[in-house]
Amino acid sequence: MHATLVDVATLAEHLDDPRWVVVDCRHTLADFSAGRREYESAHIPGAFFADVETDLAGVHTGTNGRHPLPGRDDFVALLRRMGVSGDTQLIAYDAGADMFAARLWFLARWVGHRAVAVLDGGWKAWCDADAPGTADVTPKPPHRGTIAAFAPLDGTVNAAAVSRAIGSDDMLLLDARAPERYAGEVEPIDPVAGHIPGARNRWFKSNYDDRGFWKSPERLNAELGAFGESSRVVNYCGSGVSAAVNALAFEIAGLSGARLYPGSWSEWCSTPREVERF
């Protein structure tokens, strides 16, 4: 079972394996239709497409963040339509060194599917290896999945829990946004700049090397271990998407127990709450 990462060579060996399901999660926050266009142009053979704004997010209320979690039943139904069952190895990929495959990884674990991994290097690594691609957009699952039988793994906290923990040692908030957004110097998306009081910064891009691959488990362990006990860590970002990259990095590093605040900054700043800037 692959529960964190899989490399290009291993995935290529399993393209015809009915027990492996591949999902294309490419997306851009500047153009919500770009990911589907890229998928329709070329993708890994047999891969399904998951839309970050609809398949991997729930309904917006105006105060629950820009990418609220989807309903558990809705996400389970999506996996079942893709043929995901208890013995399925689920693989997610995005453009590479990005945040969207990690979102699917987190959601699959959230509903109880542990055999889920992210393609190291993403679509870029796949293409650089001259691995096969296709424009066929009608993948057929081998059967209807039975993922609903699995017990969910929560791993989340809500805004109330975050608020209660501010100023205590119970929780270490880790902000996955770029340093300038964390500092409140710029805010290109949300109406308020800054970060949750007491939070520290770990830009999600810091988990990748210069080639766009994940850093080694040993290096991630050294870097993330510096934040202290992983069970105290709560990852957040702008809307709960790039925070999943940090959550996955902790698992790769062998530091289990880190959680995620799904509403993140976009939920936090949608109602009057304390913020910090520096």
C-alpha cells in the first residue's frame, strides 16, 4: 500500500491494474476552468478528473471559507463512481509542486481510505519521463466501489477550537501561505490581511526541492520536527487546500498526528476575530 507518495516508474507499471485508480487534480485559482482544459488536452491514461471547486469542495455559505470540505457522503459517492473500493490504490496528481493533489489525499483519508498517495513531481515529472499520455476523457471504472464501508479519519479542527487554543500550549498553528501573505504585507484573495494570532509560517512550497519533487523524509523530518510535537500542529492556509500539503509532509516525515483547520484564513477573517500582522 502506498499512503503518501508514489513515483512515476511505479505508477507506470500499474496503469493497467484495475485495482489502481488515478485522479487528475490540476487546477489554478486564477482560472477555475484551466484544470479541465488541461485534462482534456492530455492526461495520464485512465485518469479521472476531479474539479477542485466542485468535487473537492462543498457549498459556500459566505462564512465557511472559500473551499469548505465537501459532504462526506458526496465525496464517498465521487470515489465510488471512480471505482474506488477497499482494495483500491488511489493516486492523485496535479501539475507538480502544487497543492491540489494533496487536497484529494487529505479528503480520501478523511472519509477513511488509507491507500491514497500523491504522484511525486506530478504531471511535469510524468511528461519529463516520456511516460504515456492521452486525451481520452471517458475512463471506465472496472466496478462500482464500496469505499463507504470504511471508518473515517477526522484529523480536523474547527474555528471554535482554534479560538479556544489561542494563547495556550494546546495547539501550534502552522500557516501554509506564502510569507508575505502570512505577514499581512499583501492579501490578493481574502478581504483581510494577516494571520491567526500565534501562528507560525511554513509555506507549502518549502516541502519541495528545486526540481519540483518532494524533499526526502529525512529532510522533512528535520525541518518539521523543529516545530515540536506533531500532534499539537494544526495546519491552515487561505482556504484549507495548501494546508493539506503540509499535512502530507508531516506524514512523509514520519511525524503523524498533525491536523488541519479546513476553514482556514478565509473562514477566520469572514467574521470579526482577532488577527495579527507583521
